[in-house]
Amino acid sequence: MRSTTILTERQLRKLVSLDLEAIGCVDEAFQTLATKKVVMPPILLSSKTGLVQALLLDNGYLTDIRTAAAGAVAARHLARKEATVAAVFGAGMQARLQLQALTLVRSVREARVWARDNSRAEKTAGQLSLLGIRVPVCHSREEAVAGAHVIIITTPADHPILEAHWLEPGQHVTAMGSDAEYKNEIEPQAIARADLYVADSLSQTRLLGELHHAIAVGAVGEDHSFPELGQIAAGTIAGRTNDNQITIADLTGAGIQDTAIANLAFARALAAKAGTRIE
């Protein structure tokens, strides 16, 4: 007789946290997708039997974790090895999680926070200071960007908040807010200026990512080829090759990330004998 495991958000929070293993499983998932060794089934549905193996009642928690992990994967492969200064645009959940994830793959000493709402920026900076790093609040976006090694943009902006001419040699940008066609965080000319632009899914970023806007204004050609994060993670395409390059990761959210983090949660649940099983 087959059984289905039901896991609540509370149980999932105990099983899965933002750690190096979570980052590693998302990294591996990107690589697997890039090398065409996987066809993704619907989440947690058994690819062998077609039966539901588990129901994860996460209320968005696992999505938050896999999104932050994807940002860490991008930084792991694209940011300078000695990156120590970060700038974070936004003051929500992803602003906090993205920085936490970054500290797992780079030795961050300072993280500057900018948000439209200064009081929220102050609150977020206070929370992030618990990571044991300096977290100043910047009152202008340009101030936050100047001298930063990694720039993380986590906003629902519908017009650019990062200008192309602010970018300096050696900086890496992770934009993860453009998950809908109307959203736009980076000035389109920045894509053309970057030495290396990387998509999580190129077909997707052509439709709704930062690349979509760069194509729309003619900053880059519609048919121009760019690498995907999985290809760089797998080593089939070179990532950053020197410390002076400007790199941009355009993360719109790929289904492979959901599958990876769900499988991690399910595996840990089985090992811990957690959850409620129904026949």
C-alpha cells in the first residue's frame, strides 16, 4: 500500500534551513538542468509511479529558502573570491535571506542597506547586524553601490533603481525581483555594459527578466546568446575570469529550484521520520 507524507510549515522549518547543503542542492539542480540529465516531474510527485509522495504545506517558506539559495549560487560562481562588501536594495524577507545566504559563500564584513522606506531599512539593518557584520543604512542608492563588491536587488520595482553608470569594475549584481513582465530593477543599458550577463533560464529572462527590458529598448539584440547559471556552475561555460569584470545574474525563478529544495525536505523528513503519513 502506498502512503503520502504530510509536512506542515512548522515541521519544514525544523527540517530545512538556509545552509550550505540547501545552497549545494540548488547548485546541483542548476547543473543537472544545464547538462540535460533531468526532465522535471511535478513537485514531489513520483516519476516512477505517478503517485503523490508528499504534501508540503510550507506557506511559501521553501520558496523563500530556494530563492535565497539561488542568489548564493550566483554569487558563488560570479562574485570575486575576496568580496567583502555588499549592498542590498530592499528591506523585506528576501533582503535578509539573500544577505544571509551570501555570507555562507563569501566573507562579508559590511552590508549596506537601502530601501524606499528608511524606517524599514533601519529595522532590517538591525536584524542583519545579528550576522556579526557592519550594516549601515544608506540614504541613496548610489551611495550604497559605490565601492560594493556584490549588489543584491530584492524589490518589486517596475522601473530601474540601479543605474548603469554607477557600476564599477569588479562588481557583481544579483537581480531577483523581476519575476513578472512589468518588473524592472536594472537600467537596461547595464546589461549591455556588463562583461558577463547570466540568466537562470534564458528563455524565461527573455520574456520577463531584466533581459526582457534590455531587448525591448534595443540595448541588446533579441537573438543575442547568453549563458545560463547552470552552465557556469557545471563548468561548461566560463564564469568570471578576472577581478575587473562586471557580472550580472538575472534570477527569475526556475522550477528546478523548487524540485531541488522539496526533494531535500522530503529526504530529511524520511530520515527524521517526520510528518504525518496517510495511506
